[in-house]
Amino acid sequence: MQLAIAVHSSLNKELEDKIKRFFENLKCNPTILVGGYWGGMKVVVDEAIMKKLKVVVILPEEREDVELPPDVIRINSGCEYRCRSVILVRSADLLVSLGGEVGTTIEIFMAYAMGKRALVLSDTGFSTDKLKTAFSEYLDNRKVMKVEYYSSPEDLAKEVCKPITQIKTNFG
Amino acid sequence: MQLAIAVHSSLNKELEDKIKRFFENLKCNPTILVGGYWGGMKVVVDEAIMKKLKVVVILPEEREDVELPPDVIRINSGCEYRCRSVILVRSADLLVSLGGEVGTTIEIFMAYAMGKRALVLSDTGFSTDKLKTAFSEYLDNRKVMKVEYYSSPEDLAKEVCKPITQIKTNFG
Amino acid sequence: MQLAIAVHSSLNKELEDKIKRFFENLKCNPTILVGGYWGGMKVVVDEAIMKKLKVVVILPEEREDVELPPDVIRINSGCEYRCRSVILVRSADLLVSLGGEVGTTIEIFMAYAMGKRALVLSDTGFSTDKLKTAFSEYLDNRKVMKVEYYSSPEDLAKEVCKPITQIKTNFG
Amino acid sequence: MQLAIAVHSSLNKELEDKIKRFFENLKCNPTILVGGYWGGMKVVVDEAIMKKLKVVVILPEEREDVELPPDVIRINSGCEYRCRSVILVRSADLLVSLGGEVGTTIEIFMAYAMGKRALVLSDTGFSTDKLKTAFSEYLDNRKVMKVEYYSSPEDLAKEVCKPITQIKTNFG
């Protein structure tokens, strides 16, 4: 399974803590896809490496010069942030949001638009928390796929490792 | 000025009516950028042509075979829907949403993330109406640029033609 | 008709002269697509404007800040040089090369790979001249579409304005 | 090291044999990047797996439904063939061509344009053989980086595993 993790490009202690709790409770071995190696994404990469997961970092053109730890696979997208996110989400079987601002929000919407499951951590203090209020079940009126909200990183990690049934949709 | 118009890929009578009222009240001559020639986007193109505006249609790879009216400029993006939207929004000075579902919502978030003004028609019956509830002013906690909500296409059209002061930002 | 013009990103007197002779002898009104507004591409844009042709400039992300003349349509690709060329060539009915280095060469190969006609000016002093020696008829063994070499900008301009029969192919 | 392998999208016995000889003689452990899982690219992936190398397949949108062997990392580019090649080449430290037609040729030119080393197998019977005749040293007049031609897959494999000094350039 390829698991995209959407998370804020900055970091605070609480976010770091939640990312660590997510990985500590992840009992399967997905390949981790992430959009950078800074902010929350850096912690994701470092935690995933410690668990010996395969890690792929898909970089926007603006940050292709970032150094990555050995054994991490680098994809230089050659394109800007949102375009990089398209590649990230399309390559994933499943998207997890651990909290973030507009970039993370866009990745959640992209997952929905591509017919991919999105598991969203709520109560993070970031803007992605607002999705639960506005879109409690579906992200649009087509009602294809429920967004799944979790308030604990532990529950989220457990859900990721359950066998999934993929529904594929693709909206224009 | 290059004006991107985000609007639903399907159509109903009410949406058609609002698009027409928007163009009837548009008293300046922006180049219109739009992401297809079907649903609400087809009405946008046809109305813009009637007003003798320059029109550019930026197509996703899946629909590059769509026929366009003469004099409309075709951009074949060579990439999927969301990637096509990146090009659409980046090329615009300003984005107007006339109502839509997840694709339109993503374009509004992209505009904000790229530091571009987004003028959003509310009370459309589409999912983009929910943004006003969840994000009454800003689309994330960075609070860079207020989203501007309008309940009438006439007011929206007037706002588009006011001189703008562009703020450029670009988030990762 | 949408005509992509591939040409060097630098300029010398001879290239400038040939671009001008090409436009002076262009007796039809294609929309001109070009990948920038510097070097030979700047002369292309300026000449096209003088002939009152519609002009679309498709910019790589690295140069999206370039100022363009009024009435020129700007497409900000959000991606790097070669990716920008994909959009340029895919959007064209026909590609003309007026001489260039590796970027121009890639655009000629892309046109062939996408099954589009490529008309190539030879004897320009640039690296694209070498294609005629190595690939006198076809750019690969599939032999889909002859590359057409011209030694004078006048003949090339005349050929562009002849009615075309498009062959569509797309190789992986 | 991330090694992109450019090779034909079809297959014959001779090509298969050369791919196998290349991998048999590869005495280091690069991560292999390749643009599909059909034709010569399928043999590349299968050989790399047998050598327990990490493998990343970067797919064009048209073929994102292709099934891949377990443990192979899938990148769904969301864009067409040439755009997929941009991501492939940008993500590589080094490009090896084992012979191919126009798609492979474009990837060699892209590597040069991005200032990356390209090692090209000659005498393959494919169109990439013509590059040696037309461009015996450099792919354009800027003469940044010699293309390196090899007539045996064994020598090519040895060269790949020598320590490299990367030169970075990026042409518009």
C-alpha cells in the first residue's frame, strides 16, 4: 500500500507529538509518500525511516535542492506546490491528513476528487479542522466517498492498517 | 487582465441564468480563462464570445478532443483535471467562482494558496456555498487574503471591473 | 490554426533577420504560441503583434515574472522548461522551428512524438541544423510523419499557410 | 544514487539480452527509475527486482492502470508521456539509454538540457544510434556536458558504478 501523508509545512510541539503517536501505532508497512522534508513533513520522514518504512518525497520545483536522508527516494516533480500535490495524491492508495493549512486542505480535496479515501485528523488546531464543520460527511454534493474524521492519531493509525476496498472515481 | 472563471462542470437553469447575468453586467474586457467547454464552462465561453472577449480554454488531458468555437484559444494541458486547474489559476490575475462542486472548490483554494484574489458567488446551491460558513474570511490561519463572497452575480461583475491591487503570495 | 514557434532563447542578427522574413511572408493568420519573451522568442512575439496576430506566451515557472506586451495572453505553466514545452507543443496544430539549441530540438522531437507536423528551418547555424543530417526524413524508425526541412524562411512561411491534413499519433 | 533508465517501449530478443547483460554487470546498488512496465522497461524492472534494487516506475496518465510487481514504487504522474519523462529525468542523478525510439531520444536530450550525465548505448538498432553520428560529443553548441557513448552493456554498467562528479545546468 502507498500511503500519502498530508501535513503542515511548519511544525509545533503538539503536531510533532501527534505525528510520533501516529507512527508508533502504525502496525502495517505502507510505503510513505510525502510532499517535502521540512515542517511536519520532516518529522513524518524521520519517523517513517525509524520504522524502516520505504519513503518517497515528492518535491515541488521550488525546493528540489533540499537534502534528503539516505535511502529516501526523491521525486523532483519539476512543477509548483499544487502540481506536486497532484502527483502525491494520484500515487497514493490512501491519504492521511495529520493537520495543516491550505496546502493540506487542497490535498484532502484532491483525494476526494480522485475517488481516494481521505482519513483526516481533527482537533489539530490547524485549518483542516474546519472541514469537519463544513463538510461533515462528503466534500461535495456528489456524495461519492465519506471523509473519515478521527480525533486521535492512534485510531487513525489503526484505521490505515485495516484492509481497504478501493473506490475509484475521477471528477472534472 | 486575465480572469479565471471557476464553475461547475454540469449545468442547471439557475446556474445558466446567473452566468448570463454575470456577463451582462461585466463592463470591462478581461481575457476569460476557463477549464473546459462543457457544463457551466460552456455557457461561460459562449457568453464571453458574445461580448467579444478573448477566451482561453485550458483543457485536461482527458478532454483535449473537445471541439471549441472558432477564435477560442485552446491550451491542451497534457495533464489531469487538478493539474489543469493549476495552470488555469496561475495564469489568472483574479479568480471568480460562479458556483460548483469539488473541482471549483479546489480552484478557489488554489487561488488563495497562490496569493490571488478569489471572488466567490454564494447562495448557488452548490458545495462552494459551504466555504462561506467554514471560512468566512480567510481560507487558512495565515490570513493572507480575504475571500470575497457575493450573493448576486451583478455585484460580482462590478467588483471584477474595479481596479485591483495584486498581492502575491505562494505557499508550500 | 494554432502555430507553435520553436526558436532559440538567445538572439543574433541573422536569427532576427530570419524571424522577420518569416513573418513578412506569412500570409495567413494563425494564433502564435511561443514559450517565452526573451531571445528569438521576443522577436517572434513582437513581429506577430505587428501583424495583429493573436499571441500566447507559455512560460516556464522560472520565468513567470517576465513582463509581456499588452494583448499578449500569458499562460503560467507552473512547471519547468521541458514541461512548459509539452503544453506548447500539445496545444499546437503545427510546429515551426526557426533554429535553436537543445530546447528547440526537444520541441521538434515532441511534435513528432505527438504526431504533429514539424517544419524545420535548416542552415541556421544552430544545433537544430544537425537533425537534417541524422534524421533526413523521420525522427525514428516508426516513420510516422516526415519532418519537413526548409532552407528559406520565405518557403517555410508559405508552407505554413497551405491547408493541412492533420495526422494524430501519440507515442509512449 | 538514482539511475533513470531510458529504453524502448517495445521489445525484441536482442534488446532483452542487452538489458540482462547490463544488469548482470551492474556492481553497485542504484535506485532504478523507469517510465513504465511494458516493452524494454518491463525487463528493466524485472531484472532490477532480481538484483534486489529499489525500483520506481513513473507512469504517464494514459497507463496509470498498469499492474506492477509487489515492492515496486508507483508514481502516477497525472500527465502525458513527455511530461512523465520530465519527472523521470529530473529525479535522476544519471541517465542511461539502452536503446529506443523517439521517447528515449527525448529523455537523452532532456538529461543534457538539465545538465545531467547521459550514458548512451550505441549499436542497438534503434533510432538513438543516430545521435552518435549527429552529435558525437555534445547535444548542442553550448557544449556543457559530453554525451558518453558505449557499445557494450558491460562497459556501460561499469561506468555507472564509478563515482560521479555532478554538473548542474538547466537550459531554457
